[in-house]
Amino acid sequence: VWIVDKNVENLQACTQIVDAAQFLRVGETVAFPTETVYGLGADALSDEAVEKIFMAKGRPSDNPLIVHIADKEQVNDIASSLPEKGAALIEAFWPGPLTLILPKTERVASLVTAGLDTVGVRMPDHPVALALIKQAGVPVAAPSANRSGRPSPTTAEHVMADLAGRIVGVVDGGATGVGVESTVLDVTVEPPLICRPGGITREQLEEVIGEVAIDPAFLPDAAEAPRSPGMKYTHYAPEGEMWLVDGEESRVYEQMRTMLAEAKRHGRKTGVMATMESLPYWRQQQVADVVISVGSRSELEQVAQHLYGVLRQFDDEQVQFIVGETFPRSGIGMAVMNRLEKAAGGRILAV
Ligand code: TXA
Ligand code: MG
């Protein structure tokens, strides 16, 4: 673990960054913080290096990786062309939590794109990530630095809990900010298509380029398979069985109480994923063994920031049955609900 203070000047010259970057240059894997979640990086131009990412994570090889760059111009080394709307979005949102799907150049390792002729590219908004990529001198392929299927890591501790002994190391720059992954937007199609909702909202994108389509798989009652290869896998899941209950508040609470009591009767350790607003109620009810707030309902950014850490906390407490409320699907709520649905493996009850 290389501990760095993300606020120091000239991070790129810090020995921790120089050391970590050296490992990337020789084809090893290093985890590092971004503004969304921690990533597990390797040289995006080397199939041999990228293969180590798939091995460490236990990731299916048909799920492509995102290439991270340290300045906007570098996109031209990765993508063979840049549509006008893509260029406008780069100006508006890079560095930031927006991944653009673009036609790829030959330089990108074929394992990165899982054989597709497109590639996902983003410039992260985190001083440690940018310093590391610059110092490495190569574009860095990086998925989230969790074991495949687990909640994404928002701290270096999460990374080590999943990957210690399987990677060279992690640059610890503290907790990440956004908390959910970047928005993946395909700008090779018209209108551009959101393949994965994330840190930049549909509303923000539409302010810059007009109409943006959304993969129908993200709307409730989706029948179609998701477009982004990664979206079809069970993901972000805690070890316990998770359920979401959707509907009018008093009925939701009543249903949650019933489910908790039932689980308890079966001898299971139970948990409630509460909000700041519902925390006092659940504390007072004493129907669950573990009650954790994910943040305030009126600040969904907070919920996004805490979501993965809270899911991991339930695992740490060995909770076997978890119930949670749902959130509005607008703004960052779309990404939050997408991750929650995945964590719950689709177990949503409408009351
Ligand atoms: O915020 C993030 O994006 C984090 C940090 C580390 O940058 N990274 C991340 O990577 O979430 P990962 O591998 O966990 O998710 C990448 C997503 C997957 O859903 C993958 O299928 C999709 O991007 N993706 C990558 N390349 C693609 C392509 N060419 N076409 C469609 N989807 C693609
Ligand atoms: Mg991931």
C-alpha cells in the first residue's frame, strides 16, 4: 500500500507515485483511486498486462475495460475518430465521471475491448489517478478494483479486502467522492446511448448535446438484455440476500417489518438499509439486528457516495437478509437504483 496525500503539490514526483507507475510500465497491476471508485490499472497497450487484471478480479473475458487517460488530447491515441457530440462532452465533463464509447485504434490491446471494435475512454477527475497515469506514460486500462461480482471499492481497504495477494499494490489516496462508477455513453450511435448510468446524469448530458437515449434495460420491467456487456452480470452484490421494497412509505415500512420478522423466525441475521430520515424509526422498532443509514433521501449524491461501503458493512457484520427502500430514478438516482437492483439481484417488491 502506497499512502499518498492527494492534496500535495507535484504528486507526480512523489516516490509512491513513481514506484507505482514503474510497476504499471513493466506490465504489472496497481490499484488507484479515482473520483468514482478505485480502479485496478494495467498498461492498456499490452495484452499481457491486461490479462493480469482479468485474472486478479476473476472477471469474464467478454467484459471490456475502460481506458483511463491523463489529458484530453490523449483520446486521439485510443480512438480512431471523435464525433462532434463526443468532443462537446469532453469539453463539458472531462476530467470527470463520463466514459465515452468510441471507435478504437489498433494500439489498444484486444483484451481491453473484449474483441469489440469500440473502446471506452475516460479522463478521471482525481489528482492521484492523473499523476499516476502521467508518470506511467501509458494509457491505463482499469475496471473497478473489486473481485468480480462484489460491491465496487470506494476505499483502499475495500481493495485490499478483495485483492490482497492478487495485485502488486494499491495507491491509497483516501475515500473516493462520487461513489458510483462513471456513466458509460456510446457516442458511435445516434442519438448517443447511455449503456450504464453513473456519475454524470442523463439530464446533464442532454443539456450539452440534446437528446440522449437510455438502454431500455435500465427502465423498470426491462425485458431486453443490457447493451453494455458488463451490465448482464450479477454485480455489486452483498453476500446476504437483499430485497428492495417500493411503494407508499407506510406500506413499505409494514412490508419490511413483516419480511424482517419472517427472516428472523428462520434464524437469519437481519439488516435494514435505512436513510437518515428512516433511521430513528428503524432504531426504535428493533426488528433488525443491524440498521445502517446510506444517507439522506433529499441528497441522493450522499446515497451514491455511501452505497457500496454500506453494502460491504452488511457483509462485515455477516448479515444474511437485508431489506432496503427504493429511491427516485431521476438525476444520480438512476445510477443509485441501477446498482441497488443489481445488489438485490432483481428482488424488488412493489406494495
Ligand atoms: O468509474 C468507473 O468507470 C470505474 C473507474 C475505475 O474508472 N471503472 C469501471 O470499470 O467501472 P468497470 O470495468 O467496472 O466497468 C466498465 C463498464 C462495463 O459495464 C463495460 O461493459 C462497459 O464499461 N464497457 C467498456 N467498454 C465498452 C464498450 N466498448 N462498449 C460498451 N460497453 C463498454
Ligand atoms: Mg465494475
